[in-house]
Amino acid sequence: MTETLPADLRGLPAEHGAGRSSDDGAGRSVDGGAFRQALAVHAAGVVVVTAQSQGVPVGLTATSFSSVSLDPPLVSFYVDRGSSTWPWLRQADHFAVNILASDQAELAARFASKGLDRFAAPTRWRPGPLGAPLLEDVSAHLVCLPYETADVGDHVLVVGLVAEAAVRGPGRPLLYHRGRFGRFIAHP
């Protein structure tokens, strides 16, 4: 069978993923490299999810954050099943989603790093109304109760019921695009 590629993909060399696929046992799927390259051109907002688990503050950076429902108010994010933070976060009775502002790339990188105390200086935070750490100077905080989780591929989908929401400022969002943090610039 001959594949017909859309006009904008015709003539792309193989390293760009055109026509490359693998069989995952359930059917045809694109290989991991081509998939990552395609996703890299999608800009995503950046959040840090924090919680207090057994008296210890934990947190991780996520670019998979999304709204799910208005009624009830639900949000979601995905976490790698191999994450060292996930076992701690899973035990928490609530968590906070800290929506980062455009000038918080260093904070996002800190919470994406391994082997350091993410809550030590220069991180500025305070306990939220239910105890989850709330990061300072973010655009908004959402305090969530665990609602549902589901294993999806090599990640866990985490859905939270929003119990509290606070907007801290109308600042511009921090974005993640092509492996780098950046800022949103509106069209005139």
C-alpha cells in the first residue's frame, strides 16, 4: 500500500519523521523520535504541581496541564510513572497547581531537576490553606483534591477537583517550546 502524504510533508527527509512508524502491538504508530519532534513545535503552558506528603513538600514541573470540566471544576496533568516525585504526590490528600509567569523559567527548571531540594532558596513559597506549598509570584494557584487517576501509556493521568482558585496577576504565561522556556507575545 502506498502512503499519500499531505502536501506540507512531501519531500521531507526521513529524519523529520515522514512515513516512519513502528508497530506497538495494537496497530500502527509513529516512532518515538518522530513523535517527540512533532510535539516539540507545540507550545505548552508551564505549571509546577506541589503537595505536602508525610510532612515533606514535593513538587514537579508539568507542561501537560489542562482544564477538563467547568461543572464540576476539574483540571488534569500527566506525570511519568517513573517520576521519583509521583509516589509522594500520589499519597497527598490535595495538591496545588502553580501557574507560572513568563519570568519564572528558572523556577520551572528547578522543579524539573533531580537531586536537589526544590523548596530551598532561592525558591519562595508558603503553605496554602490546606497545607500544600504555594509558590510566590506565580500567575495563579489552584488548590485541588484528587478526583481520579488513570494509567495511560507510560504516564499517569491525574485529575483534580479544584477546591480554591486565586489569580495573583494578569502577567504573561511561561511557555515551553522546542525544549526551551519562552514568553508569549500577542499579535498587535
